[in-house]
Amino acid sequence: MKEIYFNRDISWLGFNHRVLKEAADADLPVMERLKFLSIFSSNLDEFYSIRIPILMALETMNRADETPTINSLIEKQMKEFGAIIQQDILPELRSKNVHLLYNEPIPEDLADELTDFFYSSVMGFLQPVIISRKTDPLVIENNKLHLLVNLTGPDSRDQLVVINVPTDFVSRFYFIDAAAEKHRTIIFLEDVIKANLQKLFADSKILGAYSIKITRNAELDLLGEFKGSLAEKLEKKLMLRAYGPPTRFLFEPGIPVWVLEELIKKLSLAHANLVEGGHYHNLKDLSSLPLPKNDFPFYEDWPAKNHLEIPPNRTIFELLEESDLLIHPPYQSFRPILRFFNEAAQDQDVREIYVTLYRVATESQIVNALISAAKNGKKVTVFVELKARFDEANNLRWSRKMKQAGIKIVYSPPELKVHSKIALIRKKTKKGWQHYALLATGNLNEITAKFYTDHVLLTSQSNLSRELDSLFQYLNKKEDSKKTRPPSFQHLLVSPFNLLESFIELIEREMDSASRGRPASITIKLNNLEERTLIRKLYEASLAGVRIRLIVRSVCCLVPGLQGMSENISVYRIVDRYLEHGRIFIFHNEGNPVLYLGSADWMNRNIYRRIEVCFPIYEYRMKETIMTMIDLQLADNVKAVKLDKNMENMAIELNGQSEHAERIQSQRKIYELL
């Protein structure tokens, strides 16, 4: 039987390879290429922290048959990563008088300055640990850089010493400018330490020094922990995350075999993937490479436009009573969203504020507005998702601050995440209670709003705000009782209540149109597509003659172009300057398009184990704008690729054969449109 589902991990590696291809694009500025190298490296760290532990568990149960393919793909991509640095980036830097020392001896004329830097700014942070047969197993913190030093001690015996590379306290890169020559030399911090090891071990002979790094299982298992404080349990789990079971041991080439064998024993690496990497690890730090800004600019500036101009004597709530607002960060300014919360905090007629927070900025303006609202006597209820992966500590910190300010904090239970991006404001007016709702595809985070493409609807529509109010009241009671009756929805699609059934119904409606010989099409944009019930329904729709176009940024388990299965399905992937993040669902509906935006990917977790909200767009001009944006993305022949039935990223040819055929880069076109 032919395989009708792509492996999700191999599909994800295809996405990360597409990121790497951006780093290889010679048309991009060097800083942009370094940014994509950084993203690729960071993504791979997360893959080893989150997905590899699952594959390791399946392997022990003889259920993982893709591991060799995955390891082979990663090895191939890592070689490509190194080649981009060595063959493209370093020569480009040299051409502009910047010398990044990359596995090279430190020039003698720089040695004295580096030694002074080592003594004054580095040495005090170093914590050498000697490994011997008598020592207990050593635990190295997750994804932290270390050096393994092989030396001969005063007693003429070989010793192994592990030294931390203190990038939490000292910049990863040190640079020296030769003013007269307008030349900059940049040195990795670990090379500074290597060059001065004799200062640490004056009575020993240094035989070798090698960069090493351990990646650990970072998944937090909270299932079954229903009693007691979730915050306290999570805090304890976070303390253990840095020291979870190792999944990858990354080491510099040239490390002696006997040293490697000793490390496997002393670092408890028997079950980890042993990976010979390059000479440098944690190259996500490349995004902070200290290059002269005048010589190495990013893209030309695309300033976010604040399309919302409010007269000085009017409020945003007065505007919303007249019409909805649909905002598209980062192409448009996030300021109206900030104003939405700031005005609510100070408006004396606003009595209640409800909001879900999944990932918030480290210094969140929105949370500060909520704190001000509470101190101004308003009832503020915040649903904080403590289990937002890698943002748990930040969310815990903000939860404490909000509690101290008098805000009611509600946490979701361990088996459920609140991933929806919603807010509701209740205001007392002369006509009675007025509601103002915010529904978004992305987090209420003014920092990520600068580089994640999302959509935010601000509305006073009673049909939406009433249902949002019902959802908030349900979540408020969910903390106290599992027997709370789920709310019903006619306008919003909310998982795990009506979202799956509603999407199936919408797909079947297009199938019915196709069966009657009428135009039928589905256009969907997602971050990830994995859930098999919906994939099977899309296959059915394809067989029924429905034209289906998908834009899937990352994981895609649907196989397009299979004869007798998915011939009417096309899948596109876009990687460009901004991270494509908004989820969009468009159904032809016999010429009267049904359009939803929302927070939900089509993955098992989003459909069954999360509170997700997808919301309709009813206003004609807003629909037209969204559909035009999608059409531009489907026409992208610069930054889009098309997935084939072998899971390959296929370049899209220019329309027509003329050398003057139009090149369409959708993000640039959308910026110009908006």
C-alpha cells in the first residue's frame, strides 16, 4: 500500500532545510544570512530537546523506523551549514575588512590584548571540574557550551577537565578594531579560553582542548499531577529541565577515542546520540555577531504602518462601535492593540477585563496595562498558560506580579493548554453593558509582533463577544469543576468543542458543491498539518473534485499529488524575512466565501488537547484583503517552494518563459498592499 502520510519529523527537517537555504542565498545581506543560520541552529537544538526523546522512546519499543533517515538528513544538513559559513560567509566578511577567526590560530599581535581580556573579564567565571575514575558522574547543563581539556598533570598522569564557557555573563564574541586599517577581528570566547589555558593550568601540559555540548530532554511531564499548586509543580520541573536525560552529545572533531569513551561513562551518555559536529557549537549566537552596522545592514527598512488614526477627542472603543478593525502585524503597527489595553486600564466605565496569555514579552506593556487596570479598581481575570514551552519561567514571573496587583490568575489543568489568543472588555454605558473583543492568530506579544505575520480582529460585534464571554466564564469555572457544561457556539470555532466537526462540515459542503458540478475550492494556511481525520477528509475532497491549496510553513503530513488520492491538492511553503504565523481558512461556498482566522493548527494537540479559537470574518472588505494576501502568497515564485509527493522543496518557476516574467516575493507585495 502506498504511503499516504509523510513522517512528521522528516517533514519538519524539510522545513528547517528550507531555513538553511535562506542562509545560502547570496542575494540576502550577510546579517540576514547569519540570522537564518542562527534560526536553523536554534531549531535543531529544540528538535533534539523535544522530538528526539520521543523517537528514542519509540525505538525502545521497536516502533521507530525513521531514525536512520533522520540522522542521515541531519548529518547532511550540518555539512551544508558548515559549507555556507566556510565558503560564503567568511569570504564575504573578509571582503569588507572583517576577519572572523574560525578554527584559526590567534595572530601574535592580538595575544596580549586577549590575555588581558581573559584575566579581567573571563577568568573569574570559569569553573574547571576534573574528571577522574573516582569522581561521580558529571552533569552538564542543557545546551551550554563547555571545553573538554586533556592535559598531563604535575604527576605526569593524563587528566580530563571540563570547563564552562560563560556565555551567560560574557559575550560570545570579542572583537578588536585596527583603527588605522579600518579592520575588525572577531574571536570566539572559547578560542580566547583555549589560548589562555596555560594560565589556568600552569603546572600542566595541555594536550588538547575540544568544544563539547549536551542537549537534554526538555519536555515537562505534568500529566496526572492534578493536586496541589500547578505553579509550584512546574517550578520544580523547570529546575530539573536543565539536567534531563541527554539526547545528543555534540563534540569537536579530533577528540581521541579513549577520551570519548571516558566521557560516555562520566557524562552518562550511553543512550545519547553521539554527533561529531564542527569546531563551534551553539551557532545560534551568530545572529549577535558584532559586525559594523554601516557596512553590514539588515534588509532595507520596512517600517510598520499605523493605519489606525484616531482623532484626539475619540477613543478606540468609540471607533469599534462604528466598525471592526483588522490589523496585520508586522506589516502594520501593533500600537492599536496596545492602545486597546491601555485605554481599558484607564477608562472609568470599563469594569471587567478577561484575557488569555500564552507567550508574553519579557517586559510586557500589555501585562503592565492589566496591572494598572487592577490597581484602578477593575476586575481583571487572566488565564495564564504555564505550560507554554520554554516560556514557563517568564509566565510564572508575570503571574506572581499580577497576583500581587490583585488580578485573578487562572491556570489550565495539566492535560489541557489554553492556546487561544483572545481578550474581552466589559464596559458599563448608558445603554447597558457593551463588550469589546480581541481575537488574534498570534500571541499578545509586542516583541514577536515585529517579525511574526499575524492578524488581530478588534470588534464590538455582539454575536462574537457573547460567545467569547461564554468561553471565558467556562474557563473561569473549569479550574473548580470538571463537570462544568461546555458552552455552545454558532459563530466561533472552539476546540475541543466544535472546531473539528465544523471544519469537517465546511469541507463536506465543498464536496457537495463539486458533486453538483459547481465550483468548489478550499484554501488553508497553517503552521503545521498533522491531524489524520482532517487530512483524510481533505483527501476525500480532492477525490470529489474540490481544488485544495495549502500553505504549510513547517510540518506537513499530507502527501500532495498522489494519483487517485490527492491529485487536486497543492502544498506550498514560504520562508522569508518574517515568520509566517497566521492561520487562515477559506471555503469557496459557491461564490460567497466563508473565511476564518485563528490560533489552531491542524495537529492532534490543537484539535483535542488545547483551547483554540478560530473566528469568522464577515465584513466584505476585510475578506477581500485577506484573500488578496493569500493570492499573493500562492503566486510567490521567489520565497515559496512547492512540496512534491517525495517531500522535496521544489522551486517554483517564473510564470511564462520570458526573462521579463514578474518575480513575486509575497511578503514584499503584501507590505506594499497594506
